[in-house]
Amino acid sequence: MLLSSPVTKVEGKPGRFIIRLASGQEIVAGQVILAIPARQAAALLDTSLPKLALALAEVESASSAVVNFVFARQDLKQLESRVGRTFGAVIPARERAEHNLDIMAFSFASNKYPHRAPQDHVVVRAFLGGVGQSHYLDKSDDELVQLALKDLRKILPLPESSGYIYKSVHRWPVSMPQYNLGHRLRIDKIEKLAEEAGLYLAGASYAGVGIPDCIKSAEACVKKLIDSNAK
């Protein structure tokens, strides 16, 4: 395992690949798994496998920013008395425009995963960005916090007097795969070209963006690799 060693290109043919690192070092490998977003994979393969690179580049991705808050559970008593311990909501673009909202979704992470917080606290995550909304990533942490808090107070029965106990902001540039119309056909083409090249692909770009989907993708990828060695 090499840490802090960016890969700049992957070249070669089935059975012998050359992995070029930013440091100038080269690694020769018999088999390669690219467990990275499709567009990053395209950039690594554009000189050696241009057809596969072009197909990978067709998988679009959007950017997002996530603002995490920790609230005292007592401040959410009114909400829980009305709807129980809900998981959150995704807000349609039409409603965002109608109500002048910036966030596109929010979730109660500690309701979905109880170990995320003590019983008397609630973790709320607010999501900003999405397709055509990458400008949110240019805003400061404080601006994102204020936008998220403004919208959460519009949506949730959160007392104006209540404040968060903790906050954090994370940015995810070009990291949300978009399964646009025709995605399955694009993936079929990518998988065929990757198989011909002797490469293996795994990750959220192909058949599911959730953590379980990524694990399933990785397991399927490793099985293909093992099966190919057994032939």
C-alpha cells in the first residue's frame, strides 16, 4: 500500500499494466482494479484506452456540500411528537424554488444509525448543491452553516432559541454520480470495453451510490478477478 502517491496514468494491456505515479515512479501490475469515480478513471486511461476513457467520461457527476449539526434531543421534542423519529427528506426542486430553500435534502443520521450520537443528542445533516448548483462549494463554511440552519428552521419545528452544540462542513466536488437516461446502456458499454482491456471497475459510478451498493460492486469486482485467474 502506497499512501500520498497520486496515480497519473494507467497504461498497458491485459496481463501487464504500467501504473505511473506523480512522483515519477512506475509500478508494473498483472491486474488492476480502478475503485474511483468514472471521470477520474477516464483521465487515467485517456492515452492508452481512449474508447473506454470516452465512455467513462459520459458518466456525469454533481457536487455537494454537507453541513452536520448536533442538537439536543429535547429541542426536537415537538418534531418527534408529530412524526416520530424520522429519517429525513429529499426536497423536490419545485418546492425548493417555491419556498426559497437552499438545501436539497436533510437527514437525521443518529436516527438512521443510533450509534452516531448519545441518546440525548441528534445529528442532523443538511445537503446543498446538486446538478447545476456547484456554486455552493465556493461559499465559506459560515455561509453554508447559516443557509442550512435557515432552511432547517423553516422546515422543522425547531425553536428559534435553540442552538446547535456542534457543527462541521464537508465539500464533495464532482462526487455524486448522476444516473441519467440511458445510464444502463452506458454501463453495459463500459463493462464490455473494460473486460476487453482486462481492467476491473468498482464504485458508486456504475450500479448504486449507497455504501451497500459500493460494497456489492467491490465484491463482484473481486469475484471477477478471482474467476479470471482460475481459468
